[in-house]
Amino acid sequence: MARLTAISGVGGKLPAAFLLEIEGKRLMLDLGEGPEPGVFPAVEGIGAVDAICLTHAHMDHAGALHLAEDLGNPPIYATQATFDNLGALAPAATRRRILPVNGPAEIAGVTVSLGRCGHAPGGVWFHFAHAGGILYTGDWSVESALLPFDPPPPAHLLVTDASYGDRDTSLTDQIDAIARMAAAGAVLPVPGGGRGPEMIVALAARGLQPRACPQIGREMQALAEDSRSVDAGGRQAMRNFLANPVDGDWRPTDVIVATEANAQAGLSATLLRRLEEGFRFIFTSHVPRNTPAHRLLASGRADWLPWNVHPRRQDVLDLADRTGASRIMAAFVDPDAMPQLGESLGKRLITDRTITLSPVAGHSNGQDS
Ligand SMILES: [Zn+2]
């Protein structure tokens, strides 16, 4: 028997924390904060777990590692790139267990297979062969030109990122729109360990001359060498950009890709303080309340255009069909934002927070909790 419980991450744009009880072990899949600052999973009463497994380094999946104390301080499993991108949040080296970016591995003695998720450098999905297959995607995308998405094996239970609900516009169209708006100069804030390097490459391919903040520059250097996360074409694009360094102060007429995503830190925060010089901000990701980005947008002094880093409605449906999943949990999304997706998934969609799977594929029960 296996049991999966959504501690947090279903019913809204909430931090990820899924407890998988399998083969006598208890695995916490992700342990995040946010996206709204200060929102944490309620881990009281869960007790000790055997491992914390991180899909990628973003705050809403890895930002609550301090809660590991309440879970018995177990080892933390993630890929090397994820640990590298955790920065100050990274656990002590003695508690780290390195996972491959794809292929088989063991977590606390439980066999798992992993694949690249196309969402963040070193980001992975987890697949457990138990009970007809259990797939936890974390965040994922099939649209990245830089980060590959490895197709997962069949799974009876699919817990999938559905952040965008019914959104179905393509990243290609979105980049065209951003390139047009940014052409006269723009600051494009991005999260660390995220879309920054890809944004540089995509805007350069559309004839702009984007500049990278120091952190994005370092990420591009790392990706240029990372043959496990990035294919040869992507690594060459990184090297091409890095071969032409541009010095000098930042100007409002520059196209600047800069961390952090909500102008709360990094070069984007620095340039926000120089707003009166004419810097124009274009935000492209979910903007939490109580952030500088939110205040700037609310006052009408910045623009927002989408840049897909999560699956579109059709991508979720394709994954559901490809895995053959008969039970599907839609994560990180407000149910009101996915009426069409919900209708298409029909009876496959689970609304319970806990699902119990028998060892025989195809037998499962939703349980209230
Ligand atoms: Zn993410």
C-alpha cells in the first residue's frame, strides 16, 4: 500500500509539501514557502520522515527547509544543481544526498526514477513504480528551448503542476510580445535559478542586445558547462553570449535581465531605486502581494506580460494521456482558474487531499482529511 497526502500545494497557489508513505518509508516531496512570503506548510503532527526530496530550488518548493527540525532532521535529497542554486538555504553538506538529473536512484532505500522537468536548472520529477506508478512532477514545462523535459513512464497516480489553470498561449508568442515591448529598453526581473539565461538567448535571437545581471551571468557560465541539464545547442548559445561582455553602467535604454523576480533583491532592486532615471520594468511571473513588484504594478508604473515556465492546459492533458493516469491531483492552482481543464480531466481529477493506493494497479480510494 502507498499513501500520498497533500500537506500543502492543492486548492490554490500554495507552497509544495506532499507526504508519500511507501514501502514502510515516509518521504516528504518538496517543502516550500510562498509564493506569498511567510506562507508555510503546516507540518505539526506529521512526525519524523525518512527523507526530504526537492524537485528544484525555487522558494515555493524548497524555502521551508528550516521546518526539517519538526520532521526529525532527515537527509535531504536533490540534484547537485538544485543544492548549488539553494544558496543560503542549502543544508549542511553532511545532510545532502545527491540525486541524478535522470535515471534510477534510491531515496531512503525506496527505488525511484527521475527525469528533467524543463523548468529550472537541475529540476526533476519523481516517479515511483509502486502501485501502478506514482508520478510527482514538481514544476514542469515542455516549452523551454534550454532545459529539456524527459517524458515520464506510465503512472496510475499523477500529481502535476497545473499552475496556469486554463492558460493555453504559447511561449513563442509570449516572447514575441515581450521582445516588442522591451525593444526601447526594459528591466526584466527574473527569479534566480530560473528563466534568466533562456530569456537572454531568446531576446538575442529576436535581434535585441540583452544584458545579464551578475547573477544571471554566473548562471549562464554554469549552464555552459552543464551537459547533464542543457543540450549542446543551449550550451553553445550560452558561450556565444558570454563571449561578448558589455561593461559600463546600466542605462534605461538597455534590455536588462536581472534577479530577483519581484525587485526585492539583486540588480532589479537596485534599478528600482533608480526608477526616476527612466528605467521601465516588465514583470513576467506570478507577482505576490507585499512585494515591490506588486506595488509598482498597482501604481501603473510597470507592465506585466506572461512567460510560460509551467505547463499549459494542453500540456497537462497530454501528460495525463501519456502516463495513462487514472487519478490526477492538480497542484499549485486555484480550482476556479481551471474550469476547462477540470472538465477535460473529468473523473480522473481528485479533490481529496489524501489518496491511498493498493499494490495492485488500478485500485485506489480517495479519503477525506
Ligand atoms: Zn519553480
